[in-house]
Amino acid sequence: MSKHALHPVDVPVALHLLQASTDSFATIARDLEISSSTAHASVGRLLAAGLVRHGQRGERAVNRRALVEFLTHGVRYAFPTALGQRMRGVATAHAGPALREAIVAEEAVVWPAVDGDSEGPEIEPFWPKAADVSRRLPDLYAMLSAVDALRVGRTRERQLAAAYLTHVIQHVNPATHDTSARSAPDVK
């Protein structure tokens, strides 16, 4: 594998940078519960892939158009997952905060977590601490759950997730951490 090939942890790092482009590697590491070296390597891969670039003031700027394109058209092929056994966990995909109001489903899809509040088939999260971070970073959790809908959802779920992510990624304000669009926009 090329040293520039994206890793699953790069998705939450990119979404974190979208909200906080000036955060240090130590802050990214603390927030995502990864090592500083993992955060640094992830940003390097995102830069090499063109999903992040250096901004005018030295900050790391997410290439919003490229990130939307990668997430909506490539993430399910780059980081495939399948539904696993039924277990307790944190709701994601169509049952996560981004889509739960728009999609009526009998069963949640979950990231495994003993203290989770949902039950359903598990999927492997992008990194091991996803379920823990979901409680502390609700905006990041909403975006990651929509990305999971792109990975495992049916056509309608993927359409709603793509519309939600496109809207949020294009309108997030890193200066204020404002991701006020927490629910899926109307998709006809």
C-alpha cells in the first residue's frame, strides 16, 4: 500500500478539520482519541489526496468540493463494510442523528458499544473510538453517521445522506464550529 493511500481514520480527521481547521495535531488527537502521530500522518495523506490543502494563513483548509465528491461517490468503495451480528451499540447510518427523522426503519445499525442505547446489526466504524467520541462531538457524530449511510444504505438512504453531507460540508463555519444543519435537507 502506498504511504499516501487513505486510511479509514482519515474520514473523521477530515470532518474534524472541516469544523476546526486551525486545531493542532495534539488537539485533533485528543478530540478523536488517536495519537498525535496518527493525526499527523492522516493530515499528510489528506493533503496528498487533495482533500485538504494549506490555507492562506497556514491553517489546513478542507477542499470541500473534493471531500463531498469523495464521500458521496468513493467512500463506500474505498472503505466497504457489511452488516454484522446483532448487538448493543451507538446508532449510525440511517438511525444516526443526521437521518433518523427522515428514515423510518424497524432496526438501527450500530457501532458496537456496551453502553450504547440502540440495538441492531453492527458495522465496523472508521476507527475504534467512534462510539466514545459520538457523545462528546455530536456534530462530528452526525456527519459520520451520514457517511455510514453512504457505506451501507439503500438508494434513498444514500441520497438523503449525500444531500445532508453536501449541505453541511458546504455550510460549516470553522471559525464558529457552526454545523447548524443537523437534520437531513429535503430530498425529493
